[in-house]
Amino acid sequence: MPAKKNENQQRLLLCINATLQKKAKDITVLNVKKNSTFTDYMLICSGATERQVQAISAAIQEFLKKSEIKPLGVEGEAHGQWILLDYDDIVISIFQESLRAFYAIENLWDAPRMSIDEKATEIKRLNKAMA
């Protein structure tokens, strides 16, 4: 079990670092293991434009593809308003800023959270709330 846990956390770090590379805004990670039957983590971030939202999505997929990890599903890519990437144990929502404010999905979960410093270029470890 610890190997899978570590694998999930490494995959989450890849996702976070991909969002940082594309200058995503308001990056939040929720640890929903105890609240959800469908995933362990939710990564939520924003982009200013359709193009940026699509670029963040493409970067995440590319980072994970290099580790031979493919999404189970991708929704919303064509429109770039809200893209959902399903990596089984990590579900990623990439919003245009105004749409994110409207849905505020991170407020639907009473779960440990980690805010990522947008100015960082890379995150090397997760905080204890993500364990």
C-alpha cells in the first residue's frame, strides 16, 4: 500500500508542476480520500483565457504521458471553459477564472487542502495534509 500512496503523490506533484509551468492561477489541491469513493485528490486551478486553460490541460497530459500515465477521461477541451481530466486517483479541474468563481467547487468539499504558490516554478513535496 505505501508504494501506491507514494505513486499517487508523485503523480500529483507532476500535475502541480505542470500547472506551474503554464502559469496557472489559484492552484488548490484537496485531499478527498475520506470524503470520496471516486478519487483521492482534486486539483483545481484557473487560467485567464481559453487558450491558457487548454495549454494547462495539454501540459498536464504531456507531463504524465512521459511517465506513461494516460487519463481515463478528458472533458471540455474543445471549449476551454472548464476542462476535467480524470486520472483515477487524481481529478483535475481547470477553469477560466470567471467560471471558477461561479462554480466554486472547492467550497463543496470539507477536506484538507493545500494552496500552491503561483510564483513557484516547482514543488518538490506535498504538505502533511496531502498524506
